[in-house]
Amino acid sequence: MTIFWIMTGLATALAGLLVLAGARRGADAEVVVDREAGARELAELDRLKTRGLLDEAGWTAARAEAGRRLLAARRDARTPVVGAKDRLWVLGGIGLTAAVSLALYLGLGAPGMADQAYETRVRDWAASPETLEPAQAAAVIGRIVKDRPDDHQALTMLGAARFEAGDPIGAASAFRRALAIQPDDAQSWARLGESLVRANEGAVGGDAEAAFVEALKHDPDQLGARYFLGEAALKRGDKAGAAAVWGPLIAALEPNDPRRGELQQRLGGAG
């Protein structure tokens, strides 16, 4: 808490210095424009031309140059200028804002409350699991896995939670640990493959394909694994391989399921 107040004070002081520096630049830029001098210069050029001391070209060029100088001076005159007491008003406003903010915090906040550690938040989340977001659920299950690193079921739950939380790499890590404990878990092989596909932005890479093959080796009814293996086969141009792996998947779908027709159409259109 002490560090917080030190940083707050430093930020307030820095803001004040920046504002005052800007005000000082405005004061330093103050200029006084003598418009009458510009008018006298133009009149003098006209007299020189009348007396024949300037030809038409010289008179035109001289008037143009004088006009440019006069316009530039007028633009400079529009530069903001601060008064002698403006800096005091600015500094007072900054100090008043900081004082009001402090008063509101002391009145409405909880200055004596200690920082809530991450582990404390995880314990609070564990007390109401039905209301947790996927990332919070992953944190709660991760604490369980930390206490029971050889718990196969906890690891598979951790993988599923991380997958739902948008952390496919963390999910793949959890499923790999679960498979190290129980290598014949077909569902974990399939979920590992799905995690790798998502981490690879939807592409079925070699590691993912190997995981799906292992899933079907232990359970031919892993339909998700069949789908991704068919995708990989079609991408290689292997229509026969895709048909072989998708056959049981198509047969398992209801005749009126639109996914069934889509898969059959893709097989028919593959060349």
C-alpha cells in the first residue's frame, strides 16, 4: 500500500510539471505584432514606385514579401499566452484534484485492506464452482492437480477447462500428463489432438494426426478423431483414405443430419 501511495504522489507531481511546462512554453511564445509598421512598409513601397525608384516587377516582389512577413507575424500572435497568475491556478487545481481523490478514497475505499493474493482468489472461486468462468475453473482445478499431480481424472478435467478457456497449449500439456498416467485413454488422445489442432489455428499437423490415430486404436468410436483424420486425408488428396475413416462417422449420423450430407458431398467432390 505504501508503494501505491508513493507512485500516486509521483504521478501527480509529474502531471503538474507537464502542465506547468506547457504553460511556460505558452508564456515564452508571447509576441507583440506592430501592425502599423507593416502598413508603413507597404505605403513606403508605393511611394518608391510612384517616384520611379521601383519598377513594376520589383514593387510586386517587395509587396509580396512584406505581406508574407505580416501574415507570419499575425499567426505568431495567435499563440496562447498565459497570465502571471495562471500557473498558480493550474498548480492549485492539480493539488485540489489530488486532495479530493484522497478524501473520496479514505471515505469510500478500504485503505487498510491488504492485497488479495492469487491463491486467496482461487480459494474463493472454489467455494462456488457453479458460477466460474472457464479460466477460473482452470485455476481451481490447477490447484487440485498441484496437490494431486498423479490424479488422472483431475488432469483430464484441467485439460478440458483450459481448452474451454482458450488455452489450447495448456490443455495439450494437461492431456499429455494424463496420458502418461493412463496411455490407453482414447478420449484423452482425441482431446489432445483437438488441442493441437486449435493451437495450430485449425490445421491438422503431424502430432495431432498421430494423437487421433492413437485415439481410434483404443476406441474406434471416437468420432471426433475420425473427423479430423478425414480432414487431414482430404488435404493430402487421399480421397480413399478419407472415405475409409469417415465411413463409420457418416453411418453414425442420422439421415436428416445436415452434417451427413456435407461429409458425403465433400467426399464426392474430392479429386
